[in-house]
Amino acid sequence: MSEVIHLTTEAFHKVSSHTSPVLLDFWAPWCGPCRMQGPILDEVARAAGNKAIVAKVNVDEEPLLASQFGVQSIPTLVVLKDGRILRRMVGVQPAHVLKDALQQAEA
């Protein structure tokens, strides 16, 4: 994928066990830092190409999914591979940190 997808609870199972790394951004439209993270995610998704999935989860629309991941602050970013959480980050993250996390997950 070369663009950020918006993920629902129903579609989550399709990406959660994906063999490629998955970067989940738990966010909300009213959250200023979350809006700052948005363009950074777009950059990361373009850089990742088809090597990773970059997805956003709106915590207001998908509270069960946010709860499943124990999200208490947003933005919370989670890197998954094969259904396992490899890394969790809270707060706005620069592109190089997210790209590095995805590269480490590929290994």
C-alpha cells in the first residue's frame, strides 16, 4: 500500500495478521497532535510502498478496537507483525522513527 487506509473494527482482522508490518495510528479528528501526525503518516506510507500497511483508527468511531489495544492517550501508534505488537509509541512521532520501526519489523 502506498497510502494510509482508514480501518474499522470489522476490517481489522484482515490486516492484523498480515505478514507485512502494520502501523496503526489511533487518533481522533478533534486531537491537534493527531492532525499533526497525519501528514507524517502519509509520508511514511509512500516510503513503505507495498512493504507495509499504514492505517488510521478513529478512536471515537472504533472504541472497541482502541480499548483492545489499551489506548489511553492519542495519538498512539502501534507496529504489528503476524498479529503481535512489536512496538508502541505515544505522541507525535517523526517520520524517521516510524520508518525505522517498520524496517525493524520487516527483519
